[in-house]
Amino acid sequence: MAAFVLSNLVGLARQVIVLNAFGTSGDMDAFNAANRVSETLFNLVAGGALGSAFIPTFTGLLTRGERRSAWRLASAIANLILLVLFIASLVAYIFAPQIVRYLLAPGFAADPAQEALTVDLLRLMLPAAALFALSGLVMGILNAHQVFFIPALAPAMYQVGMILGVLVFSPRLGIYGLAWGVVLGAGLHLLLQIPFLLRQRGTYTPTLGRGDPNVNEVGRLMLPRLLGVAFVQLNFWVNIWLASSLPEGSVTGVTVAFALMLMPQAAIAQSIAIAALPTMAAQFTQGRLIDLRHSLAASLRGVLLLAIPASLGLILLRVPLITLLYQRGEFTELSTELVAWALLWYAAGLVGHSIVEVLARAFYAMHDTKTPVLVGVGAMSLNVAFSMAFSALFIQLGWAPHGGLALANSLATALEMAGLLLIMRRRLDGLHGRSLLKAAWQGALAAAVMGFALWGWLSISTGQPAWLVALGGLVIGGGVYGVVILAVGVPEGRRVVAALRRRI
């Protein structure tokens, strides 16, 4: 979690520098649209293979002492990923104009210069997908060996690459400098982890794993997950497709707001889920389902107690936070309004996103990729329909329509969370429901008190500098929430205090 927080701080610095240079301009819209293609390729190939299929299978082999088979599996997956991504990137490079015109951002056709820029940026950033995919595999190997800190720091190196792109390349190359920074950052993401991979003393085998039952197992687990990832990526494409026809800055508005929501989600949920996955996979392999149920319930309690106040805090402090972080240079007051409006609706879905992150990892640990995929496909299908309906509704209400895209995502994710909770409860014959409900109402009560305190602070700090409003709100909100959590007797809060006392 500490590494995720550090990576997020570097990510914030990157966003400040990038938005200071480019704001919510048409060039930035083109960059965000073009970057979606390489991110989609990475998520389809590496995300599907590593998040749900490779880590449980690799961990299972290590748990059974089959070290040689585990490293042969890792070699085969690395070779397959690079081969598939090379072919996919080549196709995307050749058909980049058609991808932009008909699939990605048809709204840019009204401005041929912006459309041509998007095509150029798309082609330039394609190598990043292969670098990220290989780095993601290394991350999975290290996680399976209970190494978490360095892999969690790797995203910070990606952010450093983009910062260098803006500061070093962009003065001469403009937005193309930022694209070169993406490729550089992907390379740094991989290089940081290589020394720690070598410490594991694994052996590389030049094989594609034909006939290897472990590779076949990864493929079996990967296929349904690919479908789920494809639907998630489809929703991002739909958002860009719709936003490209909205006023200038809408693409960047939803992109920056979603990234802001993901920062606490990463620190809270991804850190817990990534750390818990190898443990839950080992418990499932050893048939210790009672222990797995306890591990999952404990993880969900922690996520609830952290995500509930984070969600409300983002909603209430969104304007001063965005003003403090980004409003300078090319990022104007109008840019702040665009991002804050989308963040209002994205932040409402933070709890759902966080719970889904942990629940999905639990299904993957149980070698079940079909269930979260089917639920996710249903939810993301609703998201597409919600996006179209809510953006149209917001226009009728006189509201900025890109907020409807964010609301659609939050509602669909909440439905996905509910479905996964019900299924997992049946699968494990219970999920410590009373304990989870108690954590939910205790967190909600403390967050409500925190909300009143923040409302009072915002009322009396009107007209004050953004840094004072935002930082004061964070201190007051965090302090009030912590005091109420201790007052209502939340055991996690008491354990934190006890740990601090021991340190002191």
C-alpha cells in the first residue's frame, strides 16, 4: 500500500506537469484517445493472462514444489505474449487511420488535423504495449514469490518516463514528446523489476509451450477473462467514441477524472487484492476453504473501511483538490469544472470498484475466471446502454453530458459488485456477512460525521486559497473519521493504534 501511495504521488506529479503543458486542449484529447489502443492491447493480452490465469497456476506449481515446470510456464507465456502483441501491434499500425475514423474517435473527423495527430500518436505508442506486457508478467512472477514492494513501485517509473517526455522532449516535439515519454516509461517499468527477477534464479526456456498442460490451463483460464477484459475496454472505447462528439475537453475530462478516482482505489483495493491473491491461491490449492473465506472477509472489511470515506471525501473536496493539483498553465478554470463534474459521478462508484477488485481476485485464486467474467460482461453491457442514456438525459437536463458517462460507470460497477458478492457468498457457504455489514455501517456512520465536518469547513473557508481548503479538508476529514472509528470500536482501528504504539 505504501508503494501504491508513492506511485500515486508520482502519478499526481505527472498529471500536474502534463496538464500544465497541455490542459484540456484538442492535442490532449488526441493523446488520450490514441493511448487507449496500446492500453487495450496490453489489457487484452497481459491483463487477461496475468491477472486471472498465470498467477494462480504459477503459484500452484511453486506450492507443490514443481519449480522447473513453473519457470517453463513463465517462459512460454512470455514468448506467447510477445508474439501475439507483435502481430496485433503490426495490424494496428497498418490500419490506424481506419481505427481512429470508425472505431475510436469518429467525432475527430470534423477536424482532419486532430484526426491525423491521433493516428500518428497511436502508431508511436504501440511499442509500449509489448513492454508493459512483459513487465506485467515479471510483476506476476514476483508477486507469486511474495515480492510486492518493487512491483508496486514500477508504475512510478512509468510516470517518471512521461514526466521526462514533457520536460525534455515536449519543448521541441510538442504532444509527440509526451508520446515518446509513454514508451520510455514502459521501458523503465520493466527495467526496475529485472534485478529482482534475476534474484529468483529462474531459468528461461525458448518455448511456446505446445502440449504443456500448465500452458493449456493458463489458456483455459485466460479465454473467459479475455472476454471480460474486452467488454471493459469496449466501455472505455464507447466513452471516447461518445466524448469525441462532445465539446472540446470532454475526452480529457473523463480521462483525468477516472484516473483521479483510481488513485485511492489503487492504494486501497489493488494493494490489498494483489497481496491477498497468492495467499488465497495457496489456500485454495491446499483445500483450506475456511481460511480462504476468512482471508477474503478480512480483506473486504479493510476495503470497506477505507473506500467509504475516500469516496465521500473525493465528492466533497473535488473542486479544491483539482484546483490545487492542476489549475495552472493551460489547465484553466473551465478545465477544473470539466474534470470536477466527471469526478463527482466517478467518485460515487469508488466503493463498488474497490470491492470488485478484491472479489475478482478471490475468484481467480479459486481458478474460476468464468463467473466474474459473466457478471462483468452483464454489468459492462449495461454500462454501454447507461452511457448513451445518461449522456442524453444530462443534455436534456442542461448538464454537461460527459458526467453521464461517469454515472453510467458507477452504476454498472455497483451492480457488478452486488452480483459477485451474492455468488461468492454461496460459493464459500457464507462470507462473514454480519462482520461485513457491521464494517459497512460503522464506516458509513463515521463517514457521515466526517461529511458534516467537511461541509462546515468548506462553508467557513470560502474564498481561501485552494491549498488551504484542500489540505485542511484532508486533515479534518481524516482526523474526524479516525476518531469516530475508534469511538465505535472498529477492531482494525484499534490494531492500527496498537501498532503505532509499539513502533513508538
